[in-house]
Amino acid sequence: MLKYILNQSQANNATKGKWYGRIFYEETVDLDGLAEHMISHCSSYSKGQLKGIITDMVSCIHELTTQGKKVKLPDLGIFRIRTQGKGAKSLKELSTMEHILFMNLGFRPVGDMRSRTWGDDHNLYGVKWKRVERV
């Protein structure tokens, strides 16, 4: 179940005063927690083996995406490097150091992750919501 809180925008633009629902995250599961969770599903691998596999996978996703490749994990999603920048007045003036403002690792759900979580028609099929108060 996804929990959400309500926030009112304080920005000095067209959103000021409007209310928005925001996901309330109770915790972050780290590598140990993920391995423990996977073991609870009767995995035949040990916690150490699972941690090693996941660590290697993360390293390989980093390596491949920084080579300009997308990495697709079926029924999970596609990882890719995303950038945002500002335009240069001419092609000669374009500089990655000056015109690429930031980059991050993007993720887009595909397959079962997309259809079970968001629904093929974006109707939020499969996700239960509960409003909570901010603590």
C-alpha cells in the first residue's frame, strides 16, 4: 500500500496555493534488507550470494549506462542516463562542461511492473492508497 501526504505549494508561480499528494516513504531498504527480503521468498541462495549478485548487477548497470547503453530488465524497467542542459548559441560554442547542467540515472517501468502498478490505461490498477498525516 502506498501512503501519501498532502502538501500545499508555497512557490511564487502558478502552483502557489494548490494542493498536491506526495508519496510518504517510511524507510529505505538497503542491500542487506533487499537480500533478507529475497531470502524470505524461499530463495535457494544465501544472503551473501544474493548480495554479491545484486552488487555485480549494480556495477554492470553503471558500466553499461555510462557507455551510452540502456539496460532493460524484463518486467521491471529500463535504466538509462538522462541529462538536462541549456542551449548554446552555436554548434562551435557547445561545451558539455558548460551546457549539460546535470545528469542522472533514469528509470522507466516496463512489462508487468508497468501494467500491475500503473495499469495499461494509467488507472492506477493494482495500487492501494492510504492518506497519512505528516509526522
